Amino acid sequence: MKPVISIVPRLPSAIDGVGDYALNLARQLKKDFDINTHFVVGDPTWTGNDRLEGFKITKVLARSPESLFNQLAEIYSETPILLHYVGYGYAKRGYPNWLVEGLTNWKHRHHQAKLVTMFHEIYASGPIWTSAFWLSELQKRLVRQLLRLSDRVLTSKQLHAEVLQHIIDQQAAFEGDKRLPIPILPVFSNVGECKNVLPLNKRDRILVVFGKLDTRLRVYQNCQNELLYTCERFGIRRIVDIGPANGLKSFSTNSIPVEVLGSKSAFEVSKILSSAFAGFIDYPTDFLGKSGIFASYCAHGSLPIVRGPHRLDADGLIVGHHYWHLDFTNLGINVLAAQQIATNAHTWYQAHSLAAHAGQFSVFLS
């Protein structure tokens, strides 16, 4: 079995989207390509066992270059390293200098060591009164260093790929395959995928609101009119709420009951989505490719319904073609049109399903 080291901020049971992503990817790499992952967790406060589903786990003892170097030295045997990079996952202010310095030292010691970096994020920006503004240049510097260190890079967003490619093109030191196009892989569903997709007219007339508590509360607080309109338009009889409840109890929005299920296993969520007519999300449309919630709706053939600012089409997603956007400027839709949208969304998803991700990573890690 071929080994790979995967560096992650955290792993389950911590609530961490990147950790969920990395674990799902590890499962698929093992299943499809006989690649076995050894995780290195970059949060010394993470609490968990030294194994998860058979995968070995090593935790850094401190967020320092020395600790990372020493932990890698204990497990390294010419093993490729896969870094899941998101600055704020490894440092409070989004500037994990310890991580990049540790990997730099490692590459200097092990010249043949292969490093593949998945950029889940690149760097932050914000108004002058925020730390993101003042640390943005430092974050960019780390990204440039990582690009020099990495043998191959990937990202989940077209805009990120364009920024990274621009940096690469400016760095004269980059030659050969490092100038190859950066693969763009919008995120896959962390709660499974549906192989035998039911048409909408054979599904339960339920609408799913899924995700973190604050994401779901935003739907109920900001989208009452849109929820009611959707339910009336498609004869939705029930809204099913899935995710951490934190005291949230079943209620109704106008006359539509909201059943609060709380947190469910990936298997249970997948089963519900496989028979649900639609899924609802309040999210900026140009970031939908990075949303695991949106991916889960697409993966299961439900109608993705989006309420959120629409600035531009991105990552191959087209408003009105891959999702129904509730901006109250074009509300006309029937079940046939909804089915076409759901089908288009499911087709879009296939190019970056979990299996497609594993296939791309297996090439880079070989």
C-alpha cells in the first residue's frame, strides 16, 4: 500500500470542513488507489485518538517549525506530503509562518520530498480596521513561499487559481511542470453521493435546510418570504432542518412545519437528501463551488435553491441553469424547469465528485 502524509488543521470529531474533506479524500484514495494516509494534525489542542478509521494520526506538540519538522521526521520514509492549506486553520490571524517555515526546512533537508498543496483558501482581505487588512501582505508572502515549495498545487475556486497562476508566472524560479495549469476542483459532498437519482416528481415534497447552525439561522431570519414562496410554488409540505441544534426546536414558518432533526450521520443525511425535492442555502453565488452544503444538494439530485448576492457566475455555475436563485426578479418556475436545473447541477457535480478528486490527487502524489 502506497503511503502519503496529509497535513490538516483538525480532524473529526472537531467541526472542521477541511478535516472532513481530508478524511473523505483519504477514504477514497485508499479504496480506489491503495494509497494509505497518515494524518498530521496542525492543532496541538486537538483531542482525538492516534487512529481514525484505521488511519494513523500524529499531532504536532506545538505550532512551531521545530515541532512540525520533528513530527515529520518520526514518520517520513520518502513519503509524499499533501498539505491542506487554509491560513486561519493553522493560525489565529491566518498567518501560519511556523507551518511554512517547517516545510521549508523539511524540503531543504529532503530535496526529493514531494509536496502537493491544496489551497482551500489563499489569503484574506478586509477594511483597514481589521487584522485581515494588516496581515494580508504577510499572508500573501506565505502563499508565494508555498508555491515555490510545492511540486504541484490545486484549488477549489477559479478565482484562486487565477491569483495563484499570476504569482507563479511572476516567479522566474518556477520551471517545468510547475507552470502547468492549476486544476480547479470545487468541493465534493462530505455526506456522500447518490448513484440512483430519483426524478423530482417521485420525491417527497420536503425542503432541506442543512449546515452549520449560523448558516441555517440566517435562512430562517432572512429568507422567510422566499421559504414560503418556494413551499407554495412546489407544494412543499415540510421543511427538514439538519445540523447542530444548540437548543433549536421544531417550529413552523408561517404554516409550514420545520422539523429540527439535529446532527445526523453522513449516511442519514444522504438518505434524506436522496428523497428530498429541494435544498435551500443563503450564500453568495460566486462562492457556491466552495460550499459543501451546495455540493451535497447537487450530489443527490435535489433542486438547489439559493438566496444570496449574485455578483457573477463562477466555477462553471450559471444562475438559472445550475441553481434556482431567489432574487424575486425571475421567480417563474415549474416542476419541469426545476427538474432541468437539478439535472444540470448533478451533471456539473460529476466532474469533481469525490472519485474525481481522488483520481486527480493520486496522479499528483505518485
